[in-house]
Amino acid sequence: MPPEQYSCCITPSNIFPGTEVSLEHLRDALSGLNRNETLIYCARWNLIFCDKNTDSSKIQEAAMNWFLTQAQKAEMIRQSGSLDRVVFLFRGGLVELMRWAALYCDPSASDPHFYGKARAERRNELGKAMMIANHLWLKSVGTDMFPDLEGDELRLATLVRMRLNKAGTTRGREPGFSLGIGYSLFCDKRFFPKFYSAAFDEFKALTGRSLKESFICASWLISNLLGKTLAQVTNQQNHNGIFSLEAAVNPIENKKYRPIVRYYFLQNVQTPEEMKASFWRQGEPSSLKNLKPVDEMVILNKPIMRVDDGRSVILDPVPYGENVVAGSLFTLVRNPKKTDDERNNIIAKFGLAFEQYAIRHFKAMYRSKRNQTDVLHPNPVGKEGRNKVQIADVCITGDREAVLVEAKVAFIKSSIVMDRDNDAYIKALKEKYVDGKGVAQLAKSITNLANGIRTADKIDFTAIDKIYPVLLVHDPLMDSFSHSWYLNLHFKECLSPDEARSDGSFRKGHFVVAPLTLIVLDDFKDFESSIRRGLSLRGFLSDYSINYPERIRSVHDYIALSKYRNYFYTSVEIARDTLKILGATHKAFYPWSLRRIKGQLKNYYALAKSFVRRLFREHLKNNTSGHH
């Protein structure tokens, strides 16, 4: 949700007259609602919101139909300007509602019919609470705290708040892609195991299961419970996102895996009471003054909730997906026997694995003859005097132009973000991505190539007129509003150009250097199949530089708001990785079914095939940063 969209978040009093954004009114709205059922419904609506295959306006309309009266819905649309501009349901507001529901709702026994069809007044009361929670989330993010600033000063002062904004409004990554990415990075011996050979043994010692078994459990959970459509979650009892552990585990034929899945579940589950204790460690607040953002680590560390009658639900598919991608790394890093240096070494090894993972996808991009005019140079090397040096992680050349790519992994402490400490956040960004890291590396390489100090072994840079520097990062929230702009400022400073041109590019020696392009993994994966089909990366970077030379908008937003949204396709390589782990899961759980005729295969296989078909959706959805 870019800043200009905040005006579309209607205040509760406009829909529920007399309702204020206050603790008193929120407590009154929630106190008569069943805590277990309220948290379950928050989780279910989170699942619906994160379904990127359903248009966001349809999701907003379905939510208004469930929570509001028809008169309230009509007023919401009227005040928003149109259905497409309605901001009623989004992740940040739902997670905010969860933490207050855990505190204020009635902790009585579960009642699956509490919000049934005949309980419209209860759903309406929950809708009121959600609108209050939406504005509490806005308050906790605090993007309206700098009314006297504008332009670059405002962008710099709100960087950490833009990250919080992105985190609260993103619909996340397709769960199947999280599965494919994580499985490949941690189980493929070309990547993390290549650089950290102790990973397999250490992970099993810490968790009681192998890395592959961990991804098999995640595959079981994702393929059966996540990625549901709006109709499935709202209308069909057997696809509603709620499950019972025993009912889900008992059909597994291979009894060896039943305790493994149960243990995986128990390591990732929490009760509503435990959630309340985690959200409110500091006690119940007495006022809304200095309200901090929701600590999403509460959900990231324990992504499953189970209530007293055994029903369970994934609380939020976005942090669960991130847990699937990087959770194995943090399991290894949190080993209490490790020193700080050893922990940093593990993260550094993961960074090397990510570089090789990126190179693998670049090789897939340029495997097609459609890109025969461009030449891929993975890990290009050269010389500075007598020293051998690396030019970049990847270089692509063609038509007297070059693309230089540095791939980086960095993790920013959640406490910095939660405290909304913008100075500390800026310092962390600079330490992780600029000082001697990706941004500075690109600038130094271009400077030394321009000065003739550095030469490449297999690339004649004297024949190159223009360079596009690209920083590829693992962190999905780095495409938050203004982050590309901030890193480009430092790129310019590190480059120290001979001339800053009016079109936003720079002159360095004989090179024209485009502004720095920041690409996150979630967008990079979509370049793979698109370039194989003939899309020009250099052409894309040129158009992006023409339209956003100051990098105010991210690559993701540019794709979604431009002609390129029709040219992007999902990654075949990652879909293949997802199919591998789904196939391994079926083989592990149902080894005897493999000997049966096709029509007798277990339902899991049918679910897996149906799930993977959704991974091959043709076009990138119009999903701008936080755009609902």
C-alpha cells in the first residue's frame, strides 16, 4: 500500500457511527466474541487475502459481504470511490486483529457454529473490530508522523515504516514456490550443502528429522492446506483451511512418517492462550500511545494454531512461506552451541549458495536460442595488476551493453524494525548492502573497468558503451517503497561519476552507467521463463530507467503497472523443484500406492497435481507493493 492509498482506509465511524479508534471500543467489540473462533476466522480470511489467483476486488467484496450489512457495504464503496479502491481486508489489519482478539475475546470453549449463517450480528461486530484494528495497524506503522516533510526528506525518514507497510499489505509468495525455492537451496547439493557440508547432520541433531523430511512435512502441509481459492475456503467444508492433525496424519500409508509429521506439527503449533502470552509479554496496554507494530515472530516461530477441540489452522501463509524458504537456516544459526563467528559463517555460506542459485537461473534464462544476441558470463573474472579478481557474480553482454549482477543475502534484526528505529534501520541497510557489499562492489568494479585498472579475461569492456548495474537480493521486503531510491543514492556516491546526466544515468570514463536496479528474489524468478520466451533483460532495464530514473518505484511495481505485466511468466525451474519435493512426499507417504493402477492412487497425488497446475499461471497478477 503506497502512501497515497492510505486515504482509502475508511475510518470506523463512517461505517459504524459513534465508533472510535480506541481501546475501549475495541474491547467492547471483541469481548462478546469467542476467541477460538475469532482467531480461526482471522486465519481463514488471511488465507483468502493471500490467494494471488483471485482478483483483490473480489476478495474485498466477499469480505464485506461476510462482515457488513448491504447498507454498510454500499457506504464503504461510495466513500472509497469504487470497489477497486476499497481497503477493508489486508494482512496487517488481520494480524493486528489477531493480537487484540487473543487479549480481549472470550476464552470459552470452541463453538464451530459461532459465526454461522444465522449469526450476522456477530460477524458485523467482528467487522467493526477489524476496522478499528486496521487503523491501529496504520497507527503502529506511523507513516503519518512526518507532516512537515516531503520529497527526499520524507522518503529517508520513513524507510523503516515503508518496510512495515510492505510487510503488512503484501499477499506474499505463492506457497508452492516457497516450497520449491527452499527445497532446492537446502537439499540440492549444488547449493547450501556444497558450502556447508555439516548442514545435514547438524539439522537432524537439532530437530530429530532430516532436511528432506522437514521439506516433506512442509510439502504435506502446503499442498493440503494452503493455496486455496476464495470459493474453497468460504464454501467447501473439506477445503476450508481447517484441519485436524490425526485426521490428516492417519491416511499416511507409511507409518514411519506419521510420528515425523506429528513432531513437525508439535514444533510449529501454539494455542490461543500461548499466542496471547507471546503477543503481550509486556502486559496489557493502558493506552494506544507509542503502540508498536505486531511482532510477527510470534507467528513466524509457531505458524500453526490449535484450539481445544483439535481443529488447527495456518495463522498466516506469508510468514509460513518465508519459514519454508529460510527456516532451516535459522534452525542451524540458533544452535546454542555455536559462537557468533560460527553463526555468521553459516549465513555467509548461505550467501554463497544464493549466488550459485541465482547463476543456475541465469543459465536457464539464456539456454534458449531466442537470446542468442546476448551472452551470459557466470562468475566472470579478470585482473587488477597481478591479482585475480571477480568482475561480478553474473555479467550479460550484447549490442555494446553489459548487465552486471551482484547477488546478496542479508538479514535485518526484527527488533530494529519493530522499534521503528529509522536511524538504526538505515545503518543496517548501509552495513548489509553498501559498505564493501553489493552496491559498493558494483560501483568499484565499474570504476576500475572504466579506469583500465581492472580487465576481464573473456569480456572486452572497451567495446561496451553502457552498463546496467543490478543488485539481486534474497529479502522480499527490500522492494518496499523508496528502498531502490535509497540504495541508488549510495551507488551514485560510491561510483563518484564524472557526470550525473539529466536522464538519471551517470558518465564514468567511457561508460554510460544506468541507475542501480534492485531486484528481489520473488521478481527475479519470473524473469527466468520470460527471458527464455524472448524478453530482453537489457530492454527491460532500459525501459525501467527511462520511466523511473530516480528509482522511486520498485521493479515489482513497474512490472505490475506497465506493459511488462503481460510479458512475465512464472518460473519453470522452481515449479520443477516443487514437483520434485511433491513427488518425494508422495513416494515417502504412499510407497505402496506407486504399485497400484493410476485410478487407485491416493488423494494426495491428485491434490499435488492440482496444486502444481496453479503454479503455471500465465501472467503476473497486478499486485503492486501492498496494492489491494
